[in-house]
Amino acid sequence: MDQAIETALAALRTHRAAKASMDMRAAFAGDPQRFERFSLGLDDLTLDFSRTAVTEETIALLTGLAEAAGLSAAREAMFSGERINGTEDRAVLHTALRALSGGPVVEAGKDVMPEVRAVLEAMDAFATGVRTGAIRGATGKAFTDVVNIGIGGSDLGPVMVTRALAPFHDGPRLHYVSNIDGAHIADTLAGLDPETTLFIIASKTFTTIETMTNAATARQWVADALGQEATGDHFAAVSTALDKVSAFGIDRARVFGFWDWVGGRYSLWGAIGLPIMIAVGADDFRRLLAGAEAMDRHFHSAPPARNLPVMLGLIGYWHRVICGYPARAVIPYDQRLERLPAYLQQLDMESNGKRVQLDGTAAETPTGPLVWGEPGTNGQHAFFQLLHQGTDIIPVEFILAAEGHEPRLKHHHDLLVANCLAQAEALMKGRTREEAEAQLLAKGMDASEAKRLAPHRVFPGNRPSVTILHRRLDPFALGRLIALYEHRVFVEARLYGINAFDQWGVELGKELATELLPVVEGKTGAGDRDAATAGMIRLIAALRGG
Ligand SMILES: O=P(O)(O)OC[C@H]1O[C@](O)(CO)[C@@H](O)[C@@H]1O
């Protein structure tokens, strides 16, 4: 580990040891300005980290660590198209996909923006054609349903955004098929009419077995209903592998490209966003990009202590590495963000779930935490018990909009807001044994019974949470929120010293699945596979009556 980083880390650990017993309740009581001093704003967006056990000294030490780790230079390297993904020798330029109001973005000596704009225009023309009915199926009917077939980054972003932007959805119905499990495509196609269904095959590599298998099934479904020659009218593709798309038989005019400098989990901003554009239209899609671009500009230029993604990353690092918390929960108090936790699981865990540093040596600190969550208030009635009274401390990130989209249901939104604020307050304040006992006595319970039951009603409190508040979940706000999380992952990766842009950890399972398929099919024997795999193969064959 670099000497400057080691020193900064040691200082943080010493500081934590001295502050381990910091009581947030006392910190709030002693500082009426704590909320103002430990929250940051960007237009209508607020990042409140006042309910974490940090002081100004903590923030100074964390920003010192970021400096020692070369965060500013690394950020510059990303925005300027350097090949920072060293294990794949690639630039990382998803920010170029939304840099529509800026100047050139140069990768390998070439401005990529003309191509970015050209793809966006082509998407616009196609999406508009589908939405207006100018582009139709083989029998002349307009498309009522669009099925996106893709997985991972070719699915999670568009699924999450389509759901989030439901109030803006005025195009055909959208469906997403990702799983290799035939149940997924079977259940999706069951309700659809081949004459009015368009498929988008989304795969960066166009080799992913799940997507290729589902695509072949979809093509057969159209061919069976309308004839082989009709299939061309019912398919479009999104990929970086244009030759492979042609081999599948999709017309070049219906293929929307992107580039190897866009990672799968960072790709919703370009052609992978085609289903989003079909759902909400090109104008709202551009508003989504504009929101992300606004966050990019802020991340690129704001000083660390005023920079929202930097601060969210520093707080994440503080909890993961310095406090040793193994997980974080992301709880959107917004039903339409129900797929955000799943999206963030790929973004964060595929990026930062690494055990070696950039140079291949073992990571010297813990790296990315387990990320999970569900929308509030549903989560409250499921796992919040553990967040409040479990033996592990799990920092929570609440996401909240001041306004909903249903003015007539404002009383619902008021309840939603009250619940979100109440959970953050409960995690922080807790309830002492004395308070618990007094509450039971006040209800008329006798003293010995109150004593017996009080321990079960104690909340330790002092549990950290961050709250992200914006005015309303619209395309701009959503783009800005996603970009906030993208850059936070970048910040944390830099502090861990790892490459956030490869994903070798998904390969081994894929290779073994390929080897095991003929064994499962009964074409070859289990050979010298381990006894557990061989045993399961035998059982599966027996259960199938083989
Ligand atoms: O878009 P593709 O190439 O089909 O890949 C899908 C997903 O598979 C992965 O490579 C591994 O899960 C992801 O990074 C990617 O988003």
C-alpha cells in the first residue's frame, strides 16, 4: 500500500477507535446546526449524512484519504477517456453517452460524440416510428407490445427505469425477459399477440447464453405464427458485436450499436436504453440523460467536501472499511423505484466485489459491501426488525421524493414521507430500557411484568442512515440519482484500490455450466466431477424418471 494512503488510513482508524462510542443523539443535542453541516445539496437534491457517526474531523480525514488515493486524478482519467479498465484495456466513458451539451470526448485520439449523437438520432427515429405506428409488424399492424430480451446490464437498467417512469409511459407496453428459465419467456409470451409484438435483443457481446436462447425461442414463436419471412419485421437488436447480430439475421438498419468503452452495467444511457425511449419517448429519454449529465458536471468539478458522489462514497467507505459493517440497505420510499435495489446490486457488487487490487495483489482492506433492499414501507413489515434490533449494524440509505405523482392521493404520500422520516429517526434515537419500562407502566402493566418485557422493547439506536431527498421522481431526477450512485461506486473503488470496470467473477460459473449441459442432458456421464455434483445429476435424472 502506498505510504500516503497507509498514513491516511491509520489516522482514520485511530480516529474511529477514539470515536467508537460517538453517540449521534448527543451530537444532535449538542449541535443545532448538525443537519446543515452534514448535508449537501445540488438544486432540489439533498444528501443528508448527518445521521452517521461522523464529525468534521472524520470528513477531513476521509477527504485526506481520497486525496492520498489520487481520486481527483483518477476521475480526470475517466472523464478524459484514458484506459482505466486495465484488465480489459478499455476506456470507461459511459459519461460520454450523456455529454450532450459539452464539447468533444476523445477516446483513442477520436472524438466519440458524433457517433454517440448518431446512435441517439437512430434510436429516436426507430422509437418514434414504433410509438406512432409508422413502423409496423409483418401483417401491417402497429406494435402494442415490446419485449426486451437481455440480462444483467442489458436488462436491469431499462427494467428499473421503465418502472420508475411509469407516469411518463405513453408508448407501447414493455416486457422484459432475462432468465434462462423457460418460465420467464413462456409466461411473457402467453399474453401476447405475435402480430403486434416487437422484440429487442439486447446484448453487448451477443454471446450470452440466456439472451441467445431466449432470442431463438422468440424468433421461433414469431416464425410459427407468421412464417419465417415475417421475423425480420419483429426484431431489432442492441449490441457492440454487429457481425454476430447479422449472423442472427437482424437487419443492419435495426441494429443500434454501442462501444467497448461502455460497461454493461453502465449502458442504459445509450442504445441499451432503446426500450426506455420507446416507453417514454425521446424527449423524456433526453431529460434522463440531462439529469445524469448534471450529476457528471457536479462530480467532475465540485470540491470533495461539497461533492455529493464523493461524499456518498466516503461515507460508504467509512462504514465498510473503518467501521467494518458488511452490508448496506438501500430503501427507496418510492414504489416505482422497486427495482432500484436490484439495479444497484449489479452496479455496486459487480463493480466492487473484488479481492485483488489494480496490480493483482490481494486487497488490503475489505471491498464492496453486500447491497440489498426493498421499497419502504414494505421493507418495514419484513426485515426492519433486524435493522433496528439485530446484532449487526447495517447502514441504511433512504431515498425519498417530497412529492408524488398523484395529487389526489397526497395523504398517501404524506404517510410515506412520515414513515421514511420515522425510520431514520428510530434507527438513530432508539429507545432505552427505562423508556421502554416507563411506556409499559404507563399502559397499566404491573412493575414486574414491565421489567420482564422491557428488554424486548429496547432499541439500541445510534444506527447510521443516509437520506437522499429530491422534489419528484421525474426523468431528470432519476438520471441524476443513477449517476450519483455510479460515481459513488467509482469513488469507493478508487479508495479500495480495485478495478470497478471488469467482472471476471462471473466467468467460472458460466464455463462450468457449459461443461455440465451435456451431463444434464444425459449425453455424457458425470466423469470425475465432485460427488455432490454427480449425486445431484443422478437425483435429477431419477426425478425425471430417467
Ligand atoms: O450484454 P451481455 O453481453 O449479454 O452481458 C450481460 C451481462 O453479463 C455480464 O457480463 C455478467 O453477468 C454483465 O456484466 C453484463 O451486463
